[in-house]
Amino acid sequence: VEFKLKQFEGMGSTNQAEVESFKSHFKNAHTRDLLGHKKKVHSVAWNLNGRKLASGSIDKTARIWSVDAGATKELELVGHTDNVDQLCWDPKNADRLATASLDRTVRIWDARSGKCTHSIPTSGENINITWCPDGTTLAVGNKSDVITFIDTNTFKVLGKTAKFSSEVNEIAWNKESNLFYLTTGSGTIEIMKWDSSIFTSTSAVVDIASRCRSVHAHTTNVYCIEFDPTGRYFGVGSADALVSLWDVSEVICLKTFSNLEWPIRTISFSHDGKLIASASEDLMIDISHVETGEKVFSIETMAAINCIAWHPRELLLAYAGDEKDKHRDRDLGSIRIFGFKDRQDRI
């Protein structure tokens, strides 16, 4: 990993006081459980106002949870015929959700009614999905390392990419929606200037690999990527058990977090960009302070974690993993939300 020594703003006593404040905040925090899925959960995501949490499972369903003081309302989304591996919310519409499934479709859902409004066929078994921050485009990646782009005004396919030469793990746009990022099995981050006009027809197959700037990020597989809400940084998690923090404008690694021992499966920045959480097969979720790199808290877990997501306004972390029901020898299908002041705390 290439490093650059950079002086962070506010380092010193101010940052240390902030770290101690976070430690105190989480020390007595409570966790709330959400039970409903019949098999393990692969994806969790909050909508833009934080009033709804969505989850996708290998039980072929997605669910939308409205979590309030002392009560949880659950809406089951039925229609996919295979695993719902990943989902994402419309960044401009708090009631619109997209799900990606191994059944070779992307579905768009109305979060108020639970009805599917669009079903978009794709060319492969879909394993990841991301919505462009400007709200205009969806990108969907499949097991064959092909990415399909969907126009969200018409919900028609814009076109798709040629197969990449290396494994494509996760995809994302930057906050300005003008750059598209991919993480790969060869340890690189591929960055492409985003321009939907490269797809001249819905049947267009574009070799975007030739349009990408390749950045060597880790010595092995890079699994996940996320941009912090402030737009200053992005983080990536790798099979080398490291999370690296990158300067967005210079695309230079600033530091790494090494508090986990297994390949990093998932990362998430807090709403203010001050904390980064990461999880793996370690039986804990690490929460660290972005500016200082100091460990703030560890959430103990009962199994490997598949997905984590910070609330967009509060210090609440949703997570789900491979936890089993010990009494029935099956997946528990649970989702947990950590960070409540008490068990009846309102979001």
C-alpha cells in the first residue's frame, strides 16, 4: 500500500477528547434484535432519513423494518426466486428500494406498500448493487464479473460491461457521481470517469477496463469499498485483514486499520464521518476513530458478520451475519442494531 504522511485537522487534545467521548457513549449502549428472516442475512441498509432499515436474505426475501420506541414494524418483500444478496435505497427517495438477486433480476420496491413496481431482467446472477448518488443510475454486478447499468428514470438497461479479467467484488460511485469505482480480486481499485453516454444502445457491451485508472491498494483481494459522508475519504477492506483509508482527491492511502485478523467483509462510515466500522469472521465488529486511527469500541458477535451499516443521522450500527439458532440447528436470520441508550430508546 502506498502511503502519504498527512497532517489531519484537529489532531491532538481535541481529537483525544472526542475519542474518549465516543468510548463513553458506547460503553453502556444497548442492542436491539430484529427477527423475521428464515435464513441468514447478506445485506442491510438504511434509507436516506433513517426511518427504515432494509435487509436482504438467502431466504429469497427482503424486509423493511420501521424501528420505534418499544415497537418494530416489519414489511416482507416477496417476489425473488433466489438469494437476495444485496440491496440499496434510492438516495433521493426515502420510499424506494432496489434489490439484486441470484435469480438474474433487479427489483424496485415501494417501501410504503411493499409492492414491486419494476422487475428488470439482467444477464447474470447478481451479487452487488449500488445507486448513483445523483439518483439517475443503478449499477449491478454479477458472478461473471459483468456490470449492468440501469436508467432509473425509465428502469431500462442502459448497457453492460465486458467481462473483467479479474474478479470484481464491489462497486460504488463517488459523492459527486462523476467517478465509478470497482474493487478487484487482484488487489486493485479501478476508477473510471462516469459518463452514461458510453452506452449507445441497451445492447451495448462496453469494455470499461480500458477506461479505468488502476490503483494498487492491497497485496491481495479487495472486497469492499465505501465513501465517507463528508466526501473527504473512502475506505476499502481486503483479504489481508486490513482496512485502508484513502484521500478522495489525491487517491493516496492515508492509513490502515489492523484490529481484525480475518479478511474484511464489510465496512461503514458513521453519519459524521468520524468513525469507521469494519467486520469479518472475527467474532467482533471494530469501531475506530477515522482521524487518529484509535480503536474506540468492539461489538462482540456470535458469528461471522456479512454486513454492517451506520444510521444516516445517529450513532446506531445495524449488522447481520451467520448466527445459528442453537436449539433448531438452522440460521437464526437475525439483524441487530447497536447503540441505543436504553432498550426502549427511540430512533
